[in-house]
Amino acid sequence: MTTLMVTHMNHATHKYGGDWSTSGFIISVCVAAAVAFAGYHAVATKRGFDREDQNAPIVFNDPKAAKLDAAKLVAAQKHELAWRPLSQDALNRLLVAARLARQPALEKKVADAMRSFAWRTAPGQLNLITIALEQRKFDQVFQHADALSRREKATEEVLNLFALYEQMPRQREYLVTALKKSPPWRQAFLASAERLKTPQQVNARYETISALLGAGEVKRDELSSLVVRMVATGSAPEAHDLWIKTQRPTVEPGSLYDGNFSQAAELQKSGVSNRFPFEWQFDSGRNAGTQLVQRDSGNELQLYWNGQGVPIFAKQTVQARPAVYKVTLRGVEADKVARKVLAVELVCPRKPAIRLAQVAEKQGQLAFVADRPTECGFPEIRLLGRPDTNGVDFEMSLTGINLALSN
């Protein structure tokens, strides 16, 4: 009897265990099928979105926008956002679709969401810039352009836009506010000379720099392009004041700055390549050039030239009233032929250059005297090779240059 009951119980347990195993298997198959179907449906839906997105315009002025059904486009993007609620690209496409469908309320609603959410999409920021321009909300223009430039998207277009608004006093205030925060594009904007081609651009940049100086420091490379262009466009006095204010050099009117090349040597040692017009600017190339080296306790400027072309070895714009000047080179080492090859000029804007004549020299010196007075307050002194030397190879070294009134 006991054996019979155990046998029945074992049979029942096996029977029900088999039933549950079968049920579990069926459930597992159903779940797997449901997951597979959901996965397939999700992939298929995503692919469908991707196909539609290829035809959807992403900026307001996209040429293909006119060929599309705007209402259908709005519906498609709303459907995609239901599946991809965090898609910044889908949100931007909905913004464009709302404008094409002439649904201003929807466009405003989407734009408001994008201003704080969709900063990662470059087309979206371009669209928001367009809206800000239309609404004359220039602070938002700089905000969205800043987002673009931080992602290194449309950088040149953004900087050109900044340069345009820099010329408008009211809009310049927004630019200055953005620059004070030291954004990643600040150096590229201020250091480049590409947007300083016209007097209007130069004047606008001067106002920008002046405003920044009132709030803090402006770096050397952010200033040099402006100072160079100001001198070139006839604003040497203002450029000189800006140089004095920011670089704080020790220089007397009527005298050369850095006559012993100490500042030039420091810049060279620190790897600074940009020079202001009021500092020594040296030229080096295949046929001619200069090399500044340390010699004993001082600096030595070495000049070389193979006789081809007309090189300008060194130059500097100096504050000096109209007068007759004398230039003296100190520590000169050169043979007699080389001494006759070097020439010195004083040049005023839009005036013929004044070629200084060599005069009786002392040991280790070369002296040059002008035959007439300069005609401006900021002449440029140039050391150059004489073009009438018949291609003579030239080498010379010197340790200093002095400018003084001729007695």
C-alpha cells in the first residue's frame, strides 16, 4: 500500500512537473518572440525615421524645403519625437517643419525648448540665430554663435558675423560681454587680421579692445594684429598709445626702442613670434635674413644676403618729430665691401623714402645721416641691402642701433 502511494505520488509529481516545464517553455518562446518582434519593430521604425530624415530639411533656407509637404513633415517629426524624446536633431527638424507649415505657435514652442536643450546640433543653432536676428535679440545671437564655435562648427561664418556686429555700437556691447568671459573663440577672433581690412573694421576693433582693457588684460597676440593695421591705416599715434598702455615699454620720444636688442632676445627666447611695429621686426628667408644670438654679455644681430632681391633686414616704427636724423650702428663687424652694401632709410607714409648717406666712421661703428628732414611724427627706420651692389655676398654683425638728431 505504501509502495503504491509513493508510486502514485512520484507519477503525479512527474506529471505536473512535465506540465509546468511545458508551460514555462511556451511562455519563454512567447516572450522571446515578443522581444524579437519589438526589437525588429524598433529597428524597422528607426530605419524608417532615418530614411525620412534624409529628406527632411534641417535649416530654414534649405532648397529642398519647397518640394515637401509641410504638414506631413510636422506630423512625421512629432511621431519621431514620441519615439526619440531626447533627439536634438528631430527637435530641430520639427522647428524647420513648423516654419514651413506656417505654425508660429509651434515654432515658438520648439525654439524655446531648443534654446536650453539642443545646443549640440549645429543646424539647430544656425536656425536659432536666424530667429534671434529676426527678433533683433542680439544677445541671443552671440549665445548661439558661441555654442557653435565651442563645437568648432561654422567657425568662420560665426566670426564673420561677430565682425559685422562689432561695427554696430549697440551690438558691440553684446560682443564685448561675450569676450569678457574668455570663450574658446576669443583668441581666434582678436588675433586674426582677416577681419581688419577696412578702416571701419579697424576702428570697431579699437573700440572693442578699449572696452576689454577697461575690464582686464588683453594678451599680446590679441592686440598685435590691430596695432599693425592701425599703423598701416594712418592711426600710428593711437596705435602707439595702445602699445605703451599695454606693453609698458621704456622708450623716449625721438629714440629707438630696444637699441641693444634685449627685448627682441627675450621674445625670441620665449617663442613669441608676433611683433608690434614699434618693436624690432626681423626678416629671414632663403636669400637674406637676420639671426639674433647672445654674445658674451650682450646680443648680436647677424645679417646675411646672397645679393638677390632687395631685403629689409630689420625695421621699426619710431615716435620722432620731423627733423634731420642720424643713425649709428654699434659693434659692427664686417669687411670693407660689406660696409658699403648696407643701407639705412627713414620712411613716412605716402612720402618718398629718405636714404641716409654713410659718413666718416669710427672703429666698430657705421654712421648714416639724412640729407633732409622727415615729414611725419612716426617714421619707420629700415636696414636694407643696396640694390646696386651687383649680387655681392654680404655678412655683417652688430650689437646695437641708435637714432638721434643730426647736429
